[in-house]
Amino acid sequence: MRGAKSAKWVAGAIAVAMAATACGGSKSDDSKNDSSGKPAGYVSIDVGEPQKPLIPADTNESNGSYVIQSLFTQLLDFDGNGEIVLTNAESVETEDSKVWTVKLKEGWKFHNGEAVTSQSYIDAWNWYANAKNKQQNSFWFSDIEGYDDVHPEKGDPKADKMSGLKAIDDTTFTITLKTKVPYFNYKLGYATWAPLPKVFFDDPKAFGQKPVGNGPYQFEKWDHKKLIQVKAFDDYKGPNKAANKGIQFKNYATVEAAYRDVVSGNLDIIRQVGPTDLPKYKQDLGDGAIEQPYSAIQTLVPAFYSKTFKDIDPKVLQGLSMAIDRDTITKTVLNNTRTPANSWTPPQVKGNQDLGTDVFTYNPEKAKKLVKEGGGVPDNKLFIQYNSDGGHKEWVTAVCESIRNATGVDCVGDPKPDFPTDLEARDNDQVKSMYRGGWVADYPVNVNFLKELYHSKAESNNGRFSDKEIDEMMAKGDDATSMEEAVKAYQEVEKKLLEKMPSIPLWYYRINGGHGKGVDNVVVDFHGDIELPQVTVK
């Protein structure tokens, strides 16, 4: 997942904005803070309140993942082109795509001085996968032999260790999978695979509030719903060692408020400018303005348990998709900062394809016809849930108007005050009709945008889409003999999704953010994340 990247739900219309601190401070005395309370040499960025405690396998949204990837480093990461870069691993190799051998780089330590060993990974992964621990990302470990023993579909675990994990020595261990998974090494680039120190197991709940990681930064403080602060870890051995003294992740109620602070010099970096300020941000920020496509997609996700979409005919969803004028909305409301989608995968991932369908093309006549043929929408009304702090209101309003005008189906926005509240409603099956989904690549393969969202057992399948045929096709893709074959198999899965409509693709993301004059070397990775360790303070 980004940076060490992170898979996740993305918060903003482009990504939630929320931080507030001033740049600068005394260069002669690092102990002094500037007028906003930010220590000298630190960088401030708008990242809001994480949904969950700071545990790698319990984080699958953008606010938490930004912090997690600053505190933890997994075996490998990705460069700007989405290619593998080894971080904590010296090598990750396989001869048959089923048994993988990992060799760790020596000398790595957690922030408390404990050595990072093979057992640090094995113990962490076993805990993450165990059903009793209720980790959001436990599904990510389901490829490993013995997962079903620690995470059965029903009842208590039969074991507390997965049989597929074995330590050879302190820096070598093997991972045996249930079947071949030719892209498995790419999955290891997601921050949920991070190791844990022994202190974690003493009190996981307390650890989640004051984590001890092995990443480029170490934890300092968490003032809930205001800021999280981390400082550079001097003994970090990875390639992304911090070029600054620390980071403040700060929380704003709106993207507009964060933007005002960047312009005024009270915030260093804003991840995404909201729709209101998009027309002027390049002029305001000058050389600090950032515009760059990245591997993420915005969708509308039906809640298939809801009264609106339970047992719905896919024709209705195809019709609703064709009722959305993506071209006009991206050009006007989103100020040309999005690209209309023609598939469920963004262009930056392996296996992206143009599905060559008119289902994603505005056609009001056909839209109305399909909705009618499919039996219509119950009560002729639907809701689109979104988080108010992410700059979504404008485009949701426009999408609803487009649907209403084309089909006669009433469409209403259902705002939640912030991203954590939005996510909790999804997790607890409380979505009235559908929600706006924004997904960023955890690893640059089409599988990540298909299996992690639409497999019936996927943790992030919050619409509760379930289709036996799709699950079986995914299983065949996972059993492919090569990465290329797996990618092709999942391309066939994606084509089949057109018949099922687990969601409605809208557009691909582009980061439209920026930074103030107090920082430099602000670079965006392929996930759309700011590469925080390399940001320098002027």
C-alpha cells in the first residue's frame, strides 16, 4: 500500500483534507515549536482521524494508512512506476508460486531496540489472521496454508498458528500457500503485512494507541481528532529514510479549511483540493500545485442487503450507470480533474483494459429502458452515502440530478459528518442504498481492484456482493502458473462483472493537491500518496 503503500478506502473526493500547522520555526533550536505548535524541521499534512487503532492489519482506509506506513515497513514496497522495491527483505523468491522463501536484511530494529526477525513476521501474521482478533484485513492472509484453522468460517479457531509459516533462522522464513498464487509477492507490498514487536502481544489495545513500529518514523503522540505526530527514526535501515525531522498529521472538518491554511502558510501540504477551490489552486499555489493521475477509482457501490438493492436485477444497475453523465460532471463539477472510467481498474495497474461497453456511457433513453426492464428501483428512490469532510457533496448532487433526469428515479445524497462515521456505517451494514467508493491500489495488479472488493469473503466488500461464479473464476486466476496468466484470468473476471454489476465505476482519480513555500521535494507515488520521508523543510 503506498509508500510502503496502503490499500484502502480513500477518503476524499480526491482524498480528505485535514491538517493545520505553520511551516518554519527556529532553525537554531530544534526544541522550539512554531506558532502552531509544530516542532522545527517537521512537516504538516492534512490527514484526518484514523477509523481504527494504529495496527497494520486493522487499517484499510487512507487516513490510518498514511500513519501506518510512516511507522511500519513491510518486506517490500513499490517505486513510482509500481515496480517492486525490496525494503526489509533481502529477497522474496519462489520456484513454483506456492512456496515462497523470504530472507530479511540484517540489522533492522523496532523503535524500542528489539531486532526485527523472521518470528516478528510470523507471529504478527498469525495474530492478524486469527478470527478472534477481528482484524479488518485478516482476509489478506487467506492464501496461506493453515489459514482456515485460525480463521474458520464458523466457530472458534482450531489453531493459533498457520501451518504454512516456518522460520528457518532469524532472517529466513518460508511461506507455503494453499495453492499457487503467482502474484503473491506483490501482495506483500501492502502495509498490512508489517511485522510486530513482542510488546504488541502484551496489550494490543494499548499498542494501537501508542504503536512501536520498524518504519522511518516513530510514534510521539495522538491527540484524537486533532493530530498525530511522529518523529524521524535515526536508526532506520530502509531506502526511504526521513529527510525531515518528523510529520504532523492534522485533522480538518473540511477540505476548504485545510486549503485556506496551505494558502496562508499554516499548513505545509494538502493532499487534495476540494471542488470549490479547484479552479484557482494552481494560481494560488504556483510551483507548489500538484496534478498527477494515480491508481485509484471512484465508484458507486450498492448495498445488496438494503431494501433498495436486495435481489436487484443487474439491468437496473446498468441503467443507473448509463444515467450518469460522467463527461459533463468531470469537466464541470470536478474541473477536468478526473477521467471517466471504462472499467473497474485504473490505467496504472497490470491488466487494465477498456471493456468496450456502453454501460459506462451516458445514454438517458437506454438508461430508462434498462431500469424499467429490470423491474425498477423499489419506491423509485435511492440514496448515495458519502463523507461530508471529503469534498463529495458537489459531485454526488450532480450524479443524483443526472440519474433523476434520465430515469425519473429520485436520488438523494446521504451525508455522514466524517470519513470514520461513513466507514462505520458500511462496516455495520447500515447503508440505505449505496455509498461512494474510492479505492486506491495496494499493489499494482488488477487483482487488487477485483478480488479485494468483489470476492464474497473480501474484507472490503462492504456492499456484500456475493456471486459463486465470480468466486470460482477468481480461484482459477489465483491458481494460474504465471503472473501473466493470472492477470489474464482476472481480465475475464472483470468482463463477467459487466453482467453482475457489483458497483458502478465513475472515474479515475487524479491528485490535485499542493504545498506551501516552507517545504520542497514533494513527490507523489503511484498510489497518489505524498512520499513524506523525502519532503525537506526549507
